[in-house]
Amino acid sequence: MLIYTLRRFNLFLITLVILTLVAYNIILLSPDSVWHQYDYWLGWIYYLRQLIDGNLGATANGEPVINTLSHVAPATLELCISALVISVMVGVPLGTLAGLRSQGPTDKVISSLALIVFSIPTFWLAILLIMVFSLDLQWFPVSGRYNLLYEIPHISGFALVDLWLSDLPLQGKVATDIMRHLALPTLTLAVVPTTEIIKMVRNSMAYVMSQNYIKAAATKGLSKTEIVLRHGMKNAIPPIIPNFGLLVSTMVTFVIIVESVFNWPGIGRWLLDALLAKDYTSVQAGVLAIGGFVLLINIISDVLGAFMNPLVRKKWYALK
């Protein structure tokens, strides 16, 4: 397990170095960049030293990029975590049900609905939800993270956590307002990951339930529920854990669209604003932050998947 982890960590470092080259080339797009005074590779080395010191440069208005990033990144993480929780809560049960009824009417209905929902454009779904639930029914706010009348101090960057740590009055009312603002963006962002989880769990569960040890468990007199919980889920979930890294990568792609439509003050909207302003320093910082986060999640999901699924480690050892 240690060798497998070290291999994945080495791959992470190599990919991260390549990512810094991409970010360095982005910052060179600015004609006023100070890095033009250096030779390309010498400038890149100085750039790496600056990154190691935690210096991501300054925005167009002179503010340190790291300060801006510390405000927008938690908002995006809050949105992604909420969407991922909903995706797992909905996708795992539906995928399990479809896998248990493989090739049956239930499987076909769930798989067809998942495919239809997956094909809906994210921006169109976001606008549709705003029109129905915000403008017509007026159940949820149109945009923003919370009502601007509430001055929540920035402590951790997560709105609910900061509210809990602060001494603001009427915390229950403020928390309700935060959840109402979070509802529609979360539902929009959760659509694609939910359909992916349904498909992954369905395929994995259908494969597991067709194995001989499942049939042997049935002959021992175990109930359907015991077979699913003790053998089905136990063997169906670990193989799909490494795919969660790819799932997070997909979420990061769609979160930019969601934040733009709902005016969510996260890293996606910040990057779009920086692109429009040609603030290449902010763009390279955003690319590094998003790329590094995605790489880290992929490494964690791979290592966790290998820890729970010994067959993955055997494949690595076979390559030695």
C-alpha cells in the first residue's frame, strides 16, 4: 500500500509541475508582465520559488491574489460539497435499485430518466429553475450567496460555519436565508454528478449480483436485504471510488456555469471576471488552484479506492 501511495504521489508532483508551466505561460500573456525580463526557463524557476513562498502575485487593482482566492474558493467548495452530498444521497440508492433490477422495467426507467436528465444543458436548467422557483413561485432567491443585509464575518469562508462561529442575532433566520440561496445552485450542479453516480453504481451492482458468491449466499438462506448489504454493497462500492476524482473534475467544469448564472461569488465567476478584465495574474492563480484541487482529489480517491479494493494494488504490483 505504501508503494502504491508513493507512486500516486510522484504522479501528482509531475502533473503539478506541468500545471505550473501552463500557469507560467498564462501570466506571460500579459505584455506588462515582469517575467518578460527573464529568460524563459530562468523565469519559470523564479516563478516556482515565488509559488513555494505562497506568493501568487497581485490582481489588477494591486490586491494580493491569495487574499481574493481565500474568499472565493470556500464559496465554490461549499457549493460543490453540497451538490456532491445530494448526488450521493440520490444516486447511490437509485443506482443500487437499477442494478438489482438489471434489464428489468425498473432498471430501464431509472437509466432512461438519468440519460434524459444528463442531456439537459446546465445553463438552460439553471435558467429554467430561476424562472419557475424564483420568478414565478418566489420560493428561492434569484442570485447571490445570502442577503446583503446580513454582514457575516469572514472566518473560514463557509457561510454556515462563519455564521455559527459569529455572534450575529437571529442566527436561525440568517441560516434559513443562506440555505434558500444555496438550494437552486446546488440542485443545478448536482444533476450531472447524480446521473453519473447512478450509472456507475448500477453497472457495478449488476456485475456483483451476477457473481457466483452471491448465488452461494442465496443458497445459504440469506434474505435479499442481507445479501445486498453484506455482499452486494460491500463489493460494488469500492471499485467505483477512484471514479469520484473524475466526477469532481466534471463538477468543477460545470460550477463555472452555475456560478455565472446564479451570480455565486465563487472561483468560477471570479475567473470569468478576470478573463474579461485580462487580469492574467488572477487567471493563472485560478488555474493553479482548480488544477491542484482536482489533482489532489484524484490522488485521494485513487489511494482510498486502492485501500478498499486490493485488486487495484495487485495490478500495480504486476507492472513491477
